[in-house]
Amino acid sequence: MSLKIRVMPTLLYKDLGLVKGKGFDSWRRTGSIMQTVKVYNMREVDELVFVDITATASGREPDFECVDEIADECFMPLTVGGGIRTVEDVRRLLMVGADKIAINSAAVENPQLIRDIAERFGSQCIVVSIDFKRHDDGSYEVFTRSGSQPTGLEPVDWAKMADSYGAGEIILTSIDRDGTMTGYDVELTRQVSEAVSIPVIASGGAGEYEHMAEVLKEGKADAVAAAAIFHFTERTPLEAKHYLREHGFNVRI
């Protein structure tokens, strides 16, 4: 039996509040994090992704106190990203209530960190976050540090390497489509999904439930993450799951 499809709201945290971006830029405030978590508790969300988007660029460690407060209120699995650079950072985040951790820049700069975390805590708790842009010639490139740092890495190759180092999942985010609500990058999602043996979470671009169905079917994603669709429209994760179930997807309701 296949794993159930997950619908995962993403919370982007910047300067003590939640924000919504577009193309990883032009950040706009969206409200209180604790209030948002409480709302998602009532809406039967599968998992929550919380990312401190400025921690790495600012050279800060994760905000362990903030994560502790969120975890106390969060009644669903919680994935935490931003500012994670060491195995000790991961240990502390798990201690204060994170269920999984997501690493991006640190994984590119030191792929061995993926293996070290997996060996210490298990692959199931490590998610490698891959942010990418599509160039005018149709090629793709991985970017780090909130989309500001080109790496020269090709996303499919990097995803395969992350898989081989022991990552448990991949969150694949289109920087170009972030916040646009015009749909996921189905083509690259399919390429990555076919290249790795671990679940791929599609992120960046959801504006309609149809976009989720498309990236799950055509892009072969295992889960969908989204932010703007849930913060700026009347659409909800539970409605998304009802839509997906009606269209033949195995979801938990």
C-alpha cells in the first residue's frame, strides 16, 4: 500500500513574525505564528513546515526558544529549517520538539553533515531542502542562502547525492514560482522524483487544488507544501485533501 499523500502548510519566519514572499523576495507580513499554528491544529493538517528564512544569511543559530514554544502548541509533526549547521543544532531542535529538521545551505556546503545527522538520529528526521531557479536556456540550478547564492549544482544531481548520503526526504522549491500561485514546476519535480528513492515534497507555486493534483500525478511528487494559497485565499488544507481524494489520491482525512 502506498504512503498517504501529505498536504503541508509552510510557515516562513522573519524578524519575529510570519511573512509571505514572491520569488524569495519582497517579504510581506502575514500575522502571528502562534495564532497560525492554533488555526492549523483545528484544520487537521498532516505536517507543518517552519523555516527561519534569515537565520543562515545572518549567521544565526536556530531560535530554539521559539521552536520550543511552537512545538508546545503544535499537535502535528513539525519540520524545522533555518540556521542549522551542526549535529548539535539538530539534537537541540529535536529536544525542544521538532520532529524533523530541514537543511539547505549547510548541506550544500558540507554534504557529510547529511550522513552525520542520519547516522546519529536516523534518516527519517532529515529533510534536504533544494531551492532552484530555471535559467533562460531551460537549465536548472540550485541556490542557497534564501535564493541568493548560485551553487553551480544541477538539482537532479544534487538530489541523488543527498539521497545517497542518507536524506529521508527532499523538499523541492521553485524560487521562480514561489508566491506566484501559478502552479508548481512539474517538469523538474518529475525528474527529481524519478531519480531518487526517497519522498519528494513539491513546493513553490500552488494557487489551486488542481496544481497539487497535477504535481502529484504528472510530477510524481509524494507530498505538497504550500504557503500563499492557505494564507491569502479561502482555501484550506482539509479542502485540498478532500479535492485530492475525490480525484483518486490516497490522503488521510
